[in-house]
Amino acid sequence: MANTPEAPDLDLKKGVKNLVDNWGALQALPPNYILPLPRCSLPVLEAPIPVIDMSCLYEHPDCRLHTVRDIGLACSQWGFFRVINHGVNVSLMQEMLKSVEAFFSLPWDEKMKYASDNVMDPVRYGTSMNSSAPHALHWRDYFRHFGHPVHNTVHLWPHMPPGYKKVAKEYLEAVWHLALRLAGAISQSLGLEESYIEASLGEGCQIIASNYYPPCPQPHQTLGLSAHSDHGGLTVLMQNDVDGLQVRHEDTWVPIRHMEDTFIINVGDYLEILSNGRYKSVEHRAVVNEKRTRISIAVGHGPELSTIVAPATMLISGGEKAKYRPVVYADYMRMQQSSVIRGKTPLESLRID
């Protein structure tokens, strides 16, 4: 007898794209993907996130001061903002999206060459959440690998599809420089030297997480990715023209609509710790739809793995108490990525009462 999507021997590790490709027009979700969503969930309300024109950072000093202030307000009030005039070539952004789409279109056995249960592997393909611990499945396939410093891992990046390495290398280097420009403005907004956050990164740790969310037969019974915060300092995200990102803001879910040629920036746990809680990492999630595939490319930026993460000394030298315990960044990343408990639980475990 032929398998059905509900068959217990169906290999779900191959991912949701493989499931959709092989079972055609699914009428219902396989039970493994039905999430225990809360009955009393937060409302979803439209609201515009802040928009930052980065060209103002390099114009008249007064213009820069206003933009630094606006970035600080965006970090403290939202933890998310959109950047325009960011300096990354639009054609490069489009090529990166095409390369990621081509990777997910490879035969599943080619993608499975990079499958791993180790959340710290430098190149990793998988499905659902990052953790291999038992959990209800999410409607997502992902491909992650380290970026800057590129020379450490570029030899491990995939050779297929053709040209992926070249495009990814150029894109990740451009996004790394964008993140550093933002880090300088954020440092100043905290009253620190412009170079403070950049210096705290050391050699740095950049990770790209490309996500693939195919059409889902019952999108209201599952999620592409549950609510979570990011472990790094700043995440730079772009997506195709299919919406799905939602941000938690003032006890509502705010959809972040696609806007061509822009990036979405969000504060991660590392920056919350460094700022001693002045800037908060914010929970966000991915919802899915019945008709179109959504692709998102999130690039996280944090310190080198051996860094001891702690509040900036200058922010607690005037009598303010540290709100977070120090932790080695690699240890925190491993804990956060391995957890199947979503939200900000890993970060909360570091809080000093």
C-alpha cells in the first residue's frame, strides 16, 4: 500500500519541500506539524516599524546625530527597524535570493550531504527548528553556515548550485560592513565610543540562515518558526516578496511587510546583554500561507566564539548594577540553538534578579 502523508514511516527529516514535492497537493497537514498553538494568542495588528535612511550617517554631522538618535530610539522602543540607502548593491541582493532558491531546489540527497544534528557545525542543512531534540515540527527547511571571517569556512560551503560560493562570499562581506556601520551608530547612541561594539566583536562571528517556507495546506495550524529572539548582536534580514515575518510589539504581533530593496534589522541577545538591557532583543516568528513559497535570508552578527559576553563596563561603572551574568558566546549560542523552548528563555536564564 502506498504511503500517505500521515504514514509513520514517512521520512520527515528530508524536509517540507521534499514532502510537498512528493505528495503534491496536500489536503491536510501531517499530524507531526500541527502545533499546540495557544487559544488566547496575541492579536495581529498593522503598525509601521521605524525606517532609517543610512545615507544620513555620512552627511552633515547634525544629520548624523539625528540619525544616531533615531537608531537608538528604534532599538529601545522596537528592537526592529528597516534600513534604506544601505549601500548594498540591489543586484547582489537579488543574486543572493536566486542562489538560495537554487540551493533549496537541489535534489534532497544533495542537500542532505549537509544534514547534521550538531547546532555548532559550520555548515548545516535541516528542517523545522534547529534542535534535534524531540519537538512538534515547524513548516520550514533551512540552510545555515558561517560567514565572516570567510577564510575560516568558505572551503566547506556547497559547490552546488554553481556560483553559490561566489555570490554568498560577496553578499556576506557586504552585509558584514553594513552591520559594522550600524554598530558604530548604536555604540554612539549608547554613549559609547563609535568603535566600541566593533572592537567587542573581535574577529567576529557571522552566520547566514536561509529559510524556505513552501505553501502549507493548513497554515493556521502550524508556524514556519515559533517566536524567538536571536543570539547575536544584529541580524540583517531580506526576504522575497512573500510576507510572513511578525514581530512582537506591545503585546501584539505586527506583520513586517515586504518593501523592495530594503533590509530589516533586529537587535539580538548579545546586544541586549552588552547594553545592560537598554536595548531589548525582540521575539519574532514566521507564519506560512497556502499559496506561495516564502524565502528569507537572515544574517546574524556576533562576537568571536571565545568572547565573554557581559554588559559594557562603561554602562555599569556609575553605580548601575549588571543585569546579566557573563557567559562565553559559544556556550550561549549552543544553549540557545539547542533549546526547543522558544521565546527569550535562554536569555532570561542569564538575568540577575
